[in-house]
Amino acid sequence: MKTNLLFDFTVDKTTKTVFVNREFAADRSLVWDAFTKQEILDQWWAPKPWESKTKSMDFRVGGRRLYAMVSPEGQEHWSIQEFTSISPTTNFKMLSAFADKDENINSEMPTSDWDLSFNEQNETTTVSIIIKHKALTDLEKMLEMGFQGGFTMTLNYLETLLTTLSQRQ
């Protein structure tokens, strides 16, 4: 098993884009499930001590995931992921936006377009994520809110979870 796994997080302000490449020592189908199945997503899609709680998820083109990141004190920050393209086990695209629990998008907060690709080679799956923002101010606001640190933390949690899930298979 590969132990020196790639992790690259690059911000390109000229294109208002974040590029994330992350390797996982797990097969592609398991990594795909971790990004597309509610019961697995809720185990890692929030920086600790926060938790991810999905209210609804319909993983299909035109479908949505409505979820909250919940603080230990119960404070909820809601978001929507709207799936715009799905090529099973290899790629999906989504619009990500802040919202309220009733799926009303918060137009005061940044939205972004995500493109996630999954590639397996030599028992390692690489997830390549491209996150595009409409305005540089949106990208800068996300970075100020701690997106890089929070997303890095969550991907590390995913690595630990995948190790556990792989051992069960």
C-alpha cells in the first residue's frame, strides 16, 4: 500500500480557481461512494469538531444534497450541492452554494462550480477537484473563511475513514 500520498492545494487568483489533487490508498469505487453517498459523506464532510448532517440527498443530474455543518453547540450552517453532470465512478460536477434549511440560496455568500474527477492506478485513487468562482471577491471570501484549512482537514478525515472502510472489505 502506498504511504506517501499526494496532496496538492493550489489557488489561482487570476482564474478565480482552486485546484485540489488528493490521493487515497483505496479503490475508486469506495472513494466514489465516499463523495456520493450520504451515509459516508456525513462521516467526514466537516472539519472537527463540526459535523455534517444531510437533510436530503438525490444524487442524480438535477438532484441536490441539502446539508448543514453543525457546531458542537448546535449552530447550523446550511449548504446546497446541485448535481449538474454525473459520469459514474469517474466524474461529477456540482454547483455549491450557502443556503438555509429550506433550500433558499444565500445570495450574499459565494457560490462555486465544482468538477470532481476520480482516477485509479496501482491501488491508489486520485481525486482531482477544480473549484471555480464567478468573482475574485468570492474566492477571497472563501479563503478568509478558512476554506483551505477546513477542506484539508476534511480530506484527512476521509483518508482515515477510507482506511477503516477498506479494512472491512
